[in-house]
Amino acid sequence: MILIDGSNFFFKLKDFHLSNLLSFDFSASNFFLCRDAALIRATYFVGKLKTDTPVNASTLLIASALYVSR
């Protein structure tokens, strides 16, 4: 089982200066992490988005990535 903290994972990918983060292949990364073990379940989660701060581009990217992945 793989649990991905979406917010931290997203910002770490951003630190690597990767482009097209919304098209990142999470399935491939999950199988890479499992290597020879069986992947039973993978879950991508985020905490509650803060609503008391102005919306910025990063927040919109995270929200749109979650919407697309459903």
C-alpha cells in the first residue's frame, strides 16, 4: 500500500523544476516504488485547503490535479 501526501509530493516535484506537473504519471511512480512487491492500493491525499489566504497559482494547480484524477 502506498500513501502519497499530495501537497508535499507536489511541491517536491516543483522543487525539481519539472514541467507539466498535472500530467505526472503517478501510476508509474507507484510501480517504481513497489519494485517487485505487489501493489494492493495507492492513495493520493491532501489536507484541507486553507481558505483564509488568497488563491495562488499553486493552489489552483493542486485543485485542478485532484479534479482531473477523480
